[in-house]
Amino acid sequence: MTTWLSGGSAMFLVLASRSMVICPVVDAFAPLPTTFTTKQSFTSQQPAVEDDPNIFLQNGIIGSHNPSSSDQQYTSYNTRRDVSLYEKKKKKKGGGGGTSSKTKARPQGFGAALRELQKHTFRYSGSVQPGVQTPQRIVDDPAIMCPDYASDGVPKNASPMLPWIIEVKTPEEIVKMRAAGIVARECLDAAGRMAKPGVTTDEIDALVHAEALKRGAYPSPLNYRGFPKSCCTSVNEVICHGIPDDRPLKDGDLINIDITCYLNGYHGDCSEMFCVGTPSPEGKRLIQTTYDCWVKAMNFVQPNRDYKDIGGIIEDHISERGYSTVRGFCGHGIGSVFHTNPNIFHYRNSEPAGQMAPGHTFTIEPMICEGTAKCLHWPDEWTATTLDGKNTAQFEHTLLITPDGVEALTGKLPTSPLQFWEEESEVHKGIWLGTNANAKQKMKQLAPQE
């Protein structure tokens, strides 16, 4: 017997037998995509995974995204005046924020008691465990345009059924996406500067929320399918969708901060790794390998090439260095809709995801692991960690295809820091912004003057 279970934005295939094995299916925030075989028969997209007897239903649950203000300004941002309780939000006219029972309703009564039991008895795979979450922040400034899911958590626009049908952005839309990308980059740079020992991920979330609003943007993850925070903070073994809480960062931690901002009707999505204090040699090697495979994949992008071929470039680079690539989550198209076609798989595949063309905008965001790439899903229904508790790393850009190549709409700015993985890259020395003429000119301006 097979049953589809919805867990956050991802879907899981439950194979019912004497021991129930959970196979993650797709992707980072996006709903389950559909695809077609070469014979045009309808199938559900199911990335290949191996059955693993170590992944079980445990205790009744599945276990298997020029700031100059000081940090102190943001540590007190989350006051009662600025937030409302996640469970008590109601749909507003205008403004934004809130949830409804349609999306991830909190269990009541016996269900709530069972959920608490699950949290206390769940076997985490590594050193990171959930802390205390502050109430969900809200956006109540009527001047800020909110996405269609802001009030109830439910995205209203579905992706085209055929996976190779991809929206081509108009010049006017590209202008708006550039602006959203710049805002996302500025927020990410500000968040990265806070990644120091003793700082909590909730403090980072407070800063991201404030910086987005200050720029007239909505933090896209906030209430997307019920997500409780304004960004994702994934530490050490957390693959993606880490929920900011009161856990202080420690020296040697590796953190991915994933930022998406919605400005004037369009999303800009990016993420980057940051080292807290002094990283271990193993941590540095993991980050370097992840960064290099990501840049290799982005260098491949140009009109008339197949999206499916991106995954093989990533997998070839990391596998020969002893790493694995996560199959349960993928990159995605982006624009006025947060997640849409094409689906970008970060492993070798033959999926009919379409051909690249000028005007396409999408993300590449490989998640690379020191050990197994199989996922353990926490009871919060969002956080995914490596099953063996080993570290993982990820980078992400929103990309635009142009007639002469590709450009990162969330690329670094003159105020952005140069990191060791950019200085020591085997693939591209210095900051990578793209391969087209516009990107090359920007990179020349950002290059250190000799």
C-alpha cells in the first residue's frame, strides 16, 4: 500500500510494510512537481532513492532562504507590539502575515499532546536540536506588497502541468526581478555579518525581517505554506528549512542562511554558507567543494541547453571528492510565483525539464553532504537533516538566462565580502556574477585592484 503524505512543502512516499520506509521526494519549499515519461504517460516525479532500513516511523512520526545598524538594534525587535501569535492570526484586509486552518493547522487536544510527546522522544541525528521559537513576526505596513499566501499560507498560482513549459520574463519583469534580487542580496549580506558565536538564529531572523521591511519588501518565507519565520537558518547537519530559534551559534558551526524577498510582485532568492568563528579543515573542504560544483553548474547555463544536464555536472564534481548530493530537494523556477517550472535536480537525471532560453529565471541550489544524502525530517515538518548527522552545505542564486549567457540576479555587490571559497576556488577565482557581458563587466569592477 502506498500513501502520499504532505509534510510542509515536501511530499513523502510511505511504503507500508512491517517496517515503514520513508522516501523523500522533492524539493526546497516547492510542491510536488509532475512530469511525463518519453511516451507521454502521466507519472509522479520520484527521484531515485534506495530503501534504507534505518529510516522508520519513529514514535508515530516520520523520521527518516548597506546595513550599518548594530546587532543590538535587532535583539529587541521582537516585542509584543511587533508580533502576533502564530495560532491566533486572522486574515486581514491588506497588510499580510497570518495563517488559517487550511495550512499546517496546529493540533489540538490529544493531537497536541501526541505532538509534544513526539518532540521529546524524537531521535535527532546530530548535535543540532530545536530551541524555543519566538512568535511569528508580521508585516502590517500597507505600503508593502504581500504575496498571495501572506494571509492564509496558501499559494494561489500553480505551476504549468507540463514540466518543460517555462515562463519567459518580459523586459519589465526582469527589471523588477533585478530589484528584488538586490534586496535579497543586501539582506543576506547583513545576516551573514551576524553569524558569530553567541548570536541566536532568531536574532538573525529578526534582522532579516527588519531589513526586508526597511527596503519595502516582504520576506518571502514568512507564512509560505505556514513556515513560521522570515528566513531559513540551517546549521551543520541541517540540509534545509532550519527554523530560527533561541539556539546560540557556536565556534566552528557552519550555517546556511536562505533569504528570499518579495518586492513589487517578484521574488529574489539566494543563500550562502557562513563560518561561525574558526571552521574545521573538513568544514572548509565541504564548503569549497559545494561552492565549486555550484559555479561549474552555473557556468554551464546558456540558451538551448537542457536543464536536466545541470545535475550531472554537480554530481560528477562532488562524487569524485567523496561527497553526496541530496536528491529529495531541488532548485526551481521563480518570478511572481515563489516556486514554479523548471525543476532543477542536483544529480544526474533524464527528466524532461525543458531547454534553457533567454528570459528564464530559476535557481540552482545544490545541497552537498559529507556522508549520506538521505534525509531525516523533524517533527516540526520543515527541518531536514542528514540521516547520519554529518555536515552539509548549500549555495543558491536566482539566475537570468540572456542571449549571451547567464547572470546572477542575486549576485554580490561592491559592499559584499569576499570569502575564502571565492579566493581559493578551482573553478572561478573571485566573485562569480555570471557569464554574459553584463556580468563580466561587473566582475571586472569588483576584482581586487593590483
